[in-house]
Amino acid sequence: MAGGLKEVRSRITSVQSTRQITQAMKMVSAAKLRRAQDAITQMRPYAEKLQEILANVSSTLDSSEGVYSVEREVNNVLVIAITSNRGLCGAFNNNIVKEVKRLIADDYAGKNVHVLSLGKKASDAFSKTSHHTTEGYSDTPYEIFDDLTFGNAGDVATIAMSQFADAKYDRVVVVYNSFKNAAMQDVSTEQMLPVVAKAEKGGSAATEYIFEPNREEIVENIIPNSIRLQLFKALLDSHASEHGARMTAMHKATDNASDLLKELKLTYNKARQASITNEILEIVGGAEALNG
Amino acid sequence: MKVEILSPEKNIFEGEASYVGLPGTDGSFGILNNHAPLITTLAKGQVRIKTDSGEQTFEVNGGTVEVLNNKVTILAG
């Protein structure tokens, strides 16, 4: 019986330290989530202004003519899969991998699909498959989360844009976890190229702007920037979602550990009591035998 | 007039200014108070902002500018 006690005691210690770790990870994720959300908030005024200017400039232009809006027959597809670098965040990465596999098997069945992995987990999942590509990238693009800046995101988007312009790919889509709130992420598949004409609200059309040098050139200048911004937004969203998902996962793990600890303590106390009762019985039995 | 310099990562500058010098794609130009509404693009270069307290310069890597109702919004690329 004493052996059973010792076993339970050591399990209690190990569950306790596990709980401590998951609790700490939850706190860290909560702090990182706040920073990631700040980054999204910081980007919003820029994105809104860019959209507004684009709406103003292109309100009377046929924007379906640029190099980045050509609709070609879809044969070659580039899927940009955005995951995290680390695990322990529930189904976060798995959902992306599943969605990309579904795209390959269903939506783009029979097409030539390449996957560009941003984030180590996507790279791990696809680097051994024939779909994997890092073509055109000088360094390892999946390490982007080590240094997530608009410049770095823009570089990736620029390469994808030039590959689209060279007709290497007929369509570029981004698969990522969009951020709903700390506990909710949605797997989103967004078409990056060709550019989808958004239902633009008709800007302040009453204002007579001077366009320098002219509308066409301004649009040509803004569109690549808005594509870069789209990828950057997806990356920021994914980054915030990652920490949200990890926070939820670690919260659940902490709860589970607490439940387990309660059960173990009960078992431990029961075993302790049983062993004490046993000892008393033995002593009483022994005394009785002496008296008899 | 009000001047705002925005980047996707942060708000770089916000405040009152009397003059803004910009590196346009077709050459440098300046904006004074009560400029007509304008949308234009920038090349790589320096943005110079003259305020009451002196002059500040910012490096931009291209971008877009909108001038409307005495407000200059610079979207740094």
C-alpha cells in the first residue's frame, strides 16, 4: 500500500508542475495577444485611407485592365499557407493544413498547385510533398514570423505579384486564420491575385481632385501597395489568432490539470486513510493476541 | 494645416504644419496652406515638415498623398 501512496504523490507533483507551465504559457500568450492586436489597430487607419483613395481615384476608371487584374484560365495556382512557428495552440495549424489539402484535392483538382509556406508548421507539413515551393525567394520565407514587418511581408507579396505578372501562376490565394476574438479563429481563403474588385463605396466624388501625374498611374502605384497590405493584414491576423488560440488551449489545459489534481488528491487521501486503518487493525490485532 | 504620416505599422507623425515638402514621382514639390484637393504618388526620398517649432524630416520609400480640406495625409509605402 505504501508503494501506491508514493506513486500517487509523484504523479501529483508532476501534474502540479505541468499546470504551472500551462498557466505561465497562458499568461505569456495573453500579453503577446495584446501586442498583436495593437499591431492590427495600428494598421487600420492606413488601410482605410488607402482604400478610400483607391475608391476616389478608380471610381470612373475601368480597373479590370491592370497586370494584376487579368483573369486567365486557372491552371497554375499558388497557395500561400500561413501558420505559426510553434505548436501547442490547439487545432490552429491543423485547420490550415486541412484546408490547403482540401483546396488541392477539391477546388483545384487536376491543376498544378504550389504551396508557399509562411510559418514553420506549414513548412513541416508540406516540405515533403511535391506541392512545396520556395522558388524565387532568396531566404527561407517560412521564417517571416521571426521578424514580422510590412517590409518583409511586402517582399513576399512582391515576388508573388511578379510571378503572377509573368503568368507563372494564374491565381494566388492566401489561407490563414482570421481573427474574430481571443477565443475564435476562422479559417479564411482569400484570393490575392487577380485583384478582386471590391464593392467600393463611392468616395467623396463631389470633390474635384487634381491627379498628379494621372489617374492610371496613381492606380498602378496604389494597387501593388494594397496587395502587399492584404498579405500583411493576413499575417497580422494570423499572428493574433495564434496567440488567441494558444491562450484558449492553455486555459483548457490548466483547467484539465486542476481537475486531475483534485482527483489525484482524493485518491491519495483515500489510500492514506486505508493504510492508517490497516496499521491500527494490525496493532489492535497484535495486542489482542498478546492479551489472549 | 494638419499633417498625418501613416505607415502600415504605426502612426509616424501627426500635427500642425505650415509647409510640407514632398518627393513626388515627377519631382519634388511643396504644399502650403489652403492647397487644392490633390492625390499624387511619391518616390523614395525625404518628407520635410515645417512646424512652429522647427523643421522635421522623414524618410519614405515611396507612397501616396492626399490633400483635402487643409489636411495632408501621407501614406508611406
